[in-house]
Amino acid sequence: MTTDLAKFAKDNGVKYFMISFTDLFGAQRAKLVPAQAIADMQEDGAGFAGFATYLDLTPAHPDMLAVPDPASVIQLPWKPEIAWVAANCVMNNEDLAQAPRNVLRRLIAEAAEEGMHVKTGIEAEFFLLTPEGDEISDEFDTASKPCYDQQAMMRRYEVIREIADYMLDMGWGPYQNDHEDANGQWEMNWDFDDALVTADKHSFFKFMTKSVAEKHGFRATFMPKPIEGLTGNGCHAHISVWDAPGKDSKVNVFAGKGEGQTGELGLSERGKHFLGGIMKHASALAAITNPTVNSYKRINAPRTMSGATWAPNTVTWTGNNRTHMVRVPGPGRFELRLPDGAVNPYLLQAVIIAAGLSGIRSKADPGKRHDIDMYAEGHKVRGAPKLPLNMLDALREYEKDKGLKASMGEEFSAAYLKLKHQEWNQFVSHFSSWEKANTLDI
């Protein structure tokens, strides 16, 4: 049954709705709509000039309408007079094909036609910095091995507790919070869910975390590598496929004794082929899962102060071993450790489904399992592709991967590549202090 947003406002004391969509670069855009106007907005959508955001549109395009999806509505726990609602972008009475949430919705429907319902959980990592963003917020957080630091947790308890309380109140099933491997870094976890629900929660979590941090005088960032020499922000995804969506799911399609090295770890044949698709498309995947110039400071980083980057640089998979791109920690699921904090929540889920469907349709084999410590013995692996060294290499890999491009949608892929190439060109035309320091006296 569809939620009536006007009734939702009346029943919950909501005065305003924040109708929100996410553009190609992962930026969240919104309009604040009075509750008295939400009935019309629920029917027709809120109007936006798409060119003013990171979408491949021009000022001559007609209004893009963001039509709220009432199933996603969340009353802001820290400001309950406002409700946030994710929206689907429409133009000329059709879904805008390049809009990230629409890309994901289409792929979810495609997977459902083949009896597959992808469920994921994500591990969102972030730093708490000073308001200027130039250093971590806690001057006493200086340990060389800061992961799980108990005292540092207590010094930022009020921020972490407030976010965790809100997730408890919203019924997300949060189950652990910790100080992560870098000074000033945190991770918060909540229950896995259907891919679209996880994407909406991921978007809202970023919004909520930034808002709560600002309330306490800090700045939260999900930037992949905000501090040189420290571990970067990952966004690991735990992936499984089920027989039905939501509460109707009963059977984990990935669980079972398949053949070979994946079967030994409790993955079914379908799970093996889905993993095979991830491995097959990994280099192109990076253009989506690691979408910024800064992303490649994380996945190709030298050893950090703590002793490990916790990020992959080679396309390999393993069992319960955190030094590879994919980890199979137990039966019925696997963890993709490639994505970083800058990943677009909707495109992350979409590209996982696209690659997995490709693998199942082609019965892709993930290749040999490597159980070595990749950080210490990675040089012994022969034949495994290296992940892209920079954003341009990743974009070129995506351009070459015709199958993945088509699955993600030709209109989306063309728009994404166009805007990301523009971003790369802006980066390389930027004059840096490094250039002067290393070239001025040559």
C-alpha cells in the first residue's frame, strides 16, 4: 500500500518534506516543500533545472521532475518537523535514464525477472575533522594503531551515540560502531536489506552523519583519502541473492555446496557465477566504485601509519582474508572491498547487480582462489589484473567494457563518461604546488 505523504505529515507533525535525488557525482540535491503542498508533489514531482546539477543536461532541457518515492520517507530524528524522501527523476513523462536511482531500479527489475533479489549491507567509513577539514577533530587521537581505540571512542561518544540512537529509533538494526584504522576515522554498521532500501539508507546515513557532526562542531567526510599517510575511507559491500524481496525472502540463492574452490566456502553455483561477473568486470567496476581522482590514493596507496591500507590493488578473491578485493567470510555471501566512501549509493548497488547478472548469464568463473597475504606476498600472484592506477585508467576500462556499459544503460554510461572525463581534464589542467616544487629550477 502506497504511503500518503500528506497523511504521513498530519500523523507525525511534519511541516516540511525534503524531496531529494542524487546526481551522477553522488551529490544530494533537494527542495524543501511545505506539507500543505506535498499532495501535488507526490503526484507530479518537484521541478529542478537538471543542468544546474551533475547530470548531462543543458539549460534548454525542460524541467526535470523529482517524484518522491513514499516508501523511502524518513522523518529526520534530529529535526522531526522535516521528513526526507528519495525521489525518482522524470522528464517528458519518462524516467530519466541517466539518473542513478533509475539505473538501480531498472536493474533490480531485470534481476527480479530472473528470480534474483539482491540484498546488501555496506560498511560506511568516515572521518570526523575540524570544520575547516584540514585535520582530525581530536588532537589526542594520535596512536599508531588507533583501530578500536576505547578512549578515542569515548571522546567522540556524543556524536557516535546520537547517530546510533537515530538508527535504533528508525529500526535499521544497527549492531556495532567502532573507531577505525585511521586516527579520526569511524565505522557504523546496520542490517543488510534489499538493494534499493540499502541505497536509500546509505544516502540518508551520509546526510545524517554530516548533519550531526556539524551540530557538534565537527565536519564528517566520506572522502576516500582525506589524510595523507592514514588509512582511507572504504565502503565495503556484503552481497547475497535471495528468492524474494523484503520479508518474503526465505532462501539464500548464494548458499549451498557448489563445485570447486567457491563451493568449499559455501557458495552455490549461482553464487560462484555472480562472483565470476564481479571478477570479470572488476577493472571497469572501479570507474563506478572508486569515482574520484582521490579514490586512487586509497586503492594504490603505500603502507599507512597503522601498517596496512586495508584496500586492494589487484583483482583477486579469497576466503576469510582481508587483503584481497573480494573476501568470502562465510557461506552464502561475499564481501566486495573495492568501493570507497565517495561511491554513489545508487550506482554502487546498480553496478554490483549489472556485473553479477553478466556473470550468471555467461556462467563466469571467478578464477583461482588465493589464500596468501596479498600485502606481503602479492608479488607471487601471476596473471591477476592490477586495478586502475588513476581515474582516467578506470574510465578507459569502463569504456572498453561494452557488456557492463550496456547493462548499466547506454544513456547513463555516455553521460557518466562525459562528465567524468570533464572532471579529469579539470584536474590535469590544475596547477599544483608540487609542479613548482619539482620543476621551477629545472
